[in-house]
Amino acid sequence: MTTSAPITPLTPTLRRVAQHLANGLTAKEIAAETSLSAVTVRQYMRDIRESLHCLPRCKPAVIVHRLFTTQQVASPTADRPAPSLTPEQRLVLRAVAEHSDPRDIAVAAKLAPADQRAALDQLLADTGARDTTHLVILAHGWKLLPTDPAARSGASQ
């Protein structure tokens, strides 16, 4: 669960790594892009999670959402119009952005746990997202997720 403690601003180095993450790169890709070692990138990722008050094992999609909502990195711009999503799909989208555990996602999206994966797969297909991190990046570009930290529901990871 996130805390209400103030977010620690990222250092310039952490902000650069965070921006790569917010651009959809994996830790391995960030290491290759920045010429940093994989060990260093993993440590920076831990430091970013800690600064954002995210749990150690929270998913990259949750970290990216927190980076955007706390304005630690530049918000993405949409490269195509937003798809028309049902209210149920918007619930799944927000749940994926705020939770890492599949059961927590299902509860937040008001789905049976057995239906969560199918609903997420359909959402990925409907948005053209590669994965949940890409989905969150696209959703922020389309302004489908709140960017004001006060609008967040106190999400858990």
C-alpha cells in the first residue's frame, strides 16, 4: 500500500532512468540504452520505488502510473486517438495502474478473480497495448487516468 508521506523528488540520475521506464523500456533495455550495468539499473529501480513509496515488488505499470501522477517524469502525448472504453474497461484500466496483485486488480475492477485475466487481455487488445505498462503509458497520453495525486484512491501495490 502506498503511504500518504510526501514523495521524495527523484535525483537527476533517477529521473533519467524513470523517464526511460515511462517511455516503456524494461530494466534490461534501460541498461543497454544508458550503458549502465543491469545491477545498477535494478538498484536505481529500487530507489525509484522507495522514493514513490511503492512496495518492493510492485509492477512497472504501477511505478509508471505513480511517476506520472506525482509529475516526476514528463507525461506522454497520444500518438493516436483514445479508443472508446466501456465503464468496466475503465475500472480494469485504473485497477491495473494502481495494483500489482491479480486479486487486488480483480477486486478494484469489480471482477471475479477468474475473469480478471480475460478482461485485461481484452483491454490490451482493444487499446493495442503490448503489455500493462504500455497500457498505462497510453492511458496517460489519452488522459484516461487521473494525474492529480489527490484524485487517487490510496492504491495498494
